[in-house]
Amino acid sequence: MLTRDEILVVYAAGPEAVVALVEQLLAAHQAHVAELTARLERLEAQIGKDSHNSHKPPSSDGPAKLPRQRSQRKRSGKKSGGQVGHVGVTLRPVAQPNAVVPHAASVCGQCGADLAAAPVVNRECRQVLDLPPSRPQVTEHQVLHQCCPQCQAISSGQFPAEVTQPIQYGPEVKALAVYLQEYQLLPFERTQEFFKDVCQLSWSEGTLAQVRETCAERLEPVENAIKAALGQAPVLNCDETGLRVAGHTNWLHVLATASLTYFAQHAKRGREAMTAIGVLPNFTGTAVHDGLGAYFRYGCQHALCKVHLLRELTAVSEGTRQRWPQRLADWLLKIKARVARALAAGHVHLSQRQIKAFTRQYEKLIHTGLRSNPPPSRTGRRGRPRQGPIRSLLVRLKKHQAAVLAFMHDFRVPFDNNQAERDLRMAKVRQKISGGFRSPHGADLVCRIRGYISTMRKQGHSPLTALRSVFAGQILMPRLTAE
């Protein structure tokens, strides 16, 4: 800011000095306005982002109903409700009920005669399904000490291997405790309340924690087997999400297929964590992910989640008047529909003519976008100027074209990364219910148990039945063939 005296000095120097000062001030003003304008655009773009045009989850949208410019989901043409072939769950009467309660009339409703000895000419039945009162069933094991009648030596029997304490919980109740915590996501206090109210059992928090740790210890070889099988999978879904551990933000990583799930938590999100987990460094299949740069540091094949890309294209389309983003989104969906039809027809790949046509149009749309969004001019400062979100997206789409179109070349590669995101969803629900973890050790235990439960659930097993097998000493092993 010039003082009065400095302005008078310039004025005394003549017209040229005044013009030079005004030009200098105008240039500074224009630069300041441009900076503020860019900042305003960034803030408006940030405020305008929600789950339909960014990577933000739907839970961040808030309770207000947000307008949707255009949904990517197409109408199926089916009526709402159950579809043809849907298996219903209508209650059916059982052939052998546990108890039969007859209800007879004592006297005739017409003449008042006694009906105690009258023959039954018809029975009308109605059944009520209910649960019996839940009470603990206590089994006492007794070791007998017997005296030999010949030599007078004392011989004793042996307790079963799993009976190690004077009084302890059995495998059924232990499995139920882990099931409630790790599958139904009940926190410690509510699990204790359930057992007290429903089963008349008083659990301590320490006992619940010990049972969970025992379960995780027994599942360690199963987890290692699942991890090894995922390393040999042809296609692997990968994702990560934030996880609160000991008051800090750690990262929960998931590696999954349609039949297997492996979870691991780490303090880092990127390459350090992925290398420590140990699957991706030697993986040779196709990794499906959302484009985090660390994934591209590994030598496997890559496939990008197109749902994430469609949201980004929606944001560009809504924020500008450019037409290429929506055309590119429609083109990706058209390829997806063509692949679906080919799969339904029993084909394993598209024809080379179709692949070339789809690829040529994709490249043309990217070229149109790059031409509409030229690189920024030099500012005179050190380093490359920022390209902005639109051109950065286009550069990424061009650089990783093979990863974007991988689903077109290999039908085993999905269009999106929904498999990994579905596997992570319950971890976020758990965090909302119970908060974070007190220690990394506790988080590791839950990752192992949750990975086993998710795997068994995918393969059609009841999680409770699987957990019963863990505590019964005969662990139900998952099918380890990667799909």
C-alpha cells in the first residue's frame, strides 16, 4: 500500500511514471482477482460434491434429499415386489409339533348335553411357532477314581481335552458371543445385556475379549490359507478405508474375490502398507481398484472402477457445458451392456472388430476433452503449473486406458469395484456403532475373524455354524479355489 508521500513522488516524476504505477497496480489487481476467482471455483466445486458426482459415500450427503441431474441406473422394466422364481418365506405347518393342546367344548351348543364322551368328527388345527425359555444347560463332567480289586491301585479317568477349568463356557455359547460381536456388530455392553436378558448368563467384558482372542488364534492358519489363495486369484478386488485405532486414523485394507475375503489394518494407506500385507508384491493377476497411485507401483495388471469414473465425469458434466464427459460416460455404459449381452450368449470375449471400434471412440472422446481443456500457460514460477481437476482426469484416463477398458478384454474383470466396497461396508457400520479400537492388536483380531466370517458367508455357510466349528475343535475350512 503506497503512502501519500510516495504517490506525490510518482506524480512529480511525470505522466510516464504515473502510467507505469497504474499499470503495475492493475496487473497486481488482476492477478489477485484471478487467484480469488480460482479459489471461489474450487470452493463451489467442493460444496457441490456429493455421492453422485464424487467418491464421497452416501452417508455424507446428509438428511436432505439432493437433486440428481441424471441417474446412471436404467429402468429394468420389471414390476416392484417379488419376481418370478423368487423363493418365498411363507410359514408352513410342521408334521410333528412339539406339543398339542386340544380345545373342546364342554357342552352342546344347541341342547346343552354333556360332550365329555362324545366322538370327535373333525379337527381344525392352527400352529404357533415360538421359542422356549432360554436357560443355560449345565453339563458336569466327573472323573472317577477307582480302586483295583486285585492290586488295590487307584486308576482315574480323564476330562475331555476341551474341559480345562472347574467351570467354563461351552462351544455353543462362545460361538454365539463372537457371532453377536463380529457378525451382528454388537458392542461389549450390549452383548452382555443380551446374554443376561435372554440367556440368563452374566458375562464380563474380559471374558468376552478372551473368547474373541481364542477364536482369532485358532483361525490364524485359516487366514493364512485364504491369503495364499487370494495371491493366486486371476482377478483381485482391492480397496481401503479409514479406521480409528488407539485414537489415530489407521487404514483397513481388503483383498477379495466373490468367494474369499482377507482384511488387514495398517497405519499407512499406500505402498508401505500394501507391501507389508504381502499379497500385491508377488501378484500376477488383475487388481481391480479405484485408482490410488500406490496400486500402480506393482507389476500386476490393473483395472479401474468405472463407477468412480462415472461420478467424476458427472461432476465435470454438471460443472461445465462440455459435452464429452456425458458422451464418454454413455460410451462406457454401452460397452458394459455389450459385454453383458456377450456373457449371456455364452461368449468369452468380444470380437476384435468390436474391441477396435470401442477403443477408437474412447480415444476420440479423450482427445476431444484434451483439446477443450488445453494445458495451462506458464506462470513464471518454479515447477509445472497445476493442470486442474478436469485436465488431470483426462490425463489419467489417457494414461490408464488399458486399466479403464480391462473389463472389455477380459470378462472375468468386473466393471466396478463393488465387491471390495461391499466387504468394507460392515467395518464402517461397526465403527458407527462401537467406535474405534483401543489397540492395533484388537483390530488385528477382528480383521481375522471378520475375514473368516465373510468368506464362509460368501460360500453359503451360516456364520454361526462356522464359528461353532472353531470352538468345537474341528474348524470348517472354506473352499480355497479363487474365483
